[in-house]
Amino acid sequence: MSAVHDAGFRGSAPLSNLIDTHAHLDDARFDSDRADVLRRMADAGVTRCVTIGADRGSSEAAVILAESPNPYGIKLYAAVGVHPENAAAFTASDEAWTRALTLSASVKAIGEIGLDYHYDDGPPRDVQRLAFKTQFAWAGKWNLPVVLHIRDAHDEMLEFLSSVNAARPREIILHCYSGDWERAQAYLDLGCVISFSGNTTFKNARNLHETARNIPLDRLLIETDCPYLAPEPMRGKRNEPAFVAYTAARIAELRGIDPQELAAAASANAIRIFDIN
């Protein structure tokens, strides 16, 4: 019996066909045991995973991982882009390598991109805006989904998304949502999809619990954001894609449904939104 099975589901059958829609498998913290991480994914019922870029190097690494075969039957996909924390190095010339990577069949989105105003010493806001809006426009031009990182910038993001009409990305995904239900409804009204990570399992995340309980089932994704934000009961450990099962189980508990029903719905959404098969 796997640790995820035993700790997450109180003796019920392990979940199947889970999809982790946001992971950083290129991270150096996986260098020593990446093959074992993939094996544990398979053991936990995680059959697919989207590994996410944050700059040119990590985007290229994500594509290499997605295109590399593995013995466990895990299907990996990639998203490519420049994270707001790396916006100071962004220029319009980055369009060339970004577009080249999107020509790989493994690349399913632009991301993660967005706005992060949390740290005073982060890239200036005007620099972040330029990087974000430029890449957002590329996603629209290339008919790809976009994966958004938003921290302490929700009012500005909502205003921007409300103003965009032409050349919108095919889907707009709010990665690792941590806000309340009222704000979530504003994003849903703009056609966005909301992705839940391990913080949904935290006991004091009451606003997030309300959001996970109420969001329409066809607008919900699950993710790990590994190696960050490990869910309960793994909090404090290095996160990995197998742990997405804990988040699925917690959201199912909040909604009063069977965990497999939640997993099946989230996976169907991921297949549709990222156009994966």
C-alpha cells in the first residue's frame, strides 16, 4: 500500500488517472531521485503532469523532460514562459525562443507568467507588466492557454482581464489559487479556471475551503506546484506530483463527494483545458 493511499484515503482504493497540472520537475531538488519521483507518481495513480517553466532555461528543461521517455507510463507535458520574478531579464526578443519551444507537441501552455508584488525588492511593477502583457498576447496569438501567477496583484489583474477582448488566450488558468470565494467568482465571471494546490489542505485556509467547496466542478484543476507547498500530512517536506492525491481527497471531503469523482472531474478538465490526450 502506498503512503499516499494509506494516509490520504483511510483505507479506500487509491485514486486513478490523476493529473498534476502544475509542477516544477526540472528543479534541482529532484536531480538525485527524479526517476523515483516518476515511479511514485505511477504508484499514486498520477498518469499525467504538466511541468512549468519560469525562464528560458527552465522552459527548455521542461520541454526536454516532457519529450523524454520513462518506464512508468507517465505522460509529461510542458508550459513555457518567464515568471514575474524573472521579468527584469525579459525582452521582446524572447518571443523567438518561446515560439520555437511551442512548436513541440509537448508544450501545452504559456506560463507561468503574471504579476507578483509581494516583495519590495522584486522587479519593478512596470517591468513585470510589460513581461506579463507581452506573453499574454503571445498566448492569444498562438491559441494557447496561459498559466497565471498572481500575488498581491489581484485587483490589477482583474482590471486587466476585464479589459481584454481580442486575441485572448484559449484558456486562462489561475495557478495555486489562495483567495476567497468572492474574488474567485469575479475570475470565474471572466472565464477563468481555478487551480488548487496543497494549501487547500491546510486547516486554517478557511476562505480557500469555501472556494473549493463552491466552485463549479467543470472549472476546477488540481496541482502540486512541487517542490513547493506540500499538502497535509506531508507539509514541510519536499512536495512531489504523487501528493496531488491529498489535495484531491481534501477537496472531495469539502464538497462531500467521493474522491474518485473529484479526481475524474479535475482530470477531464485538465484534458480539455490543456488539450492533452
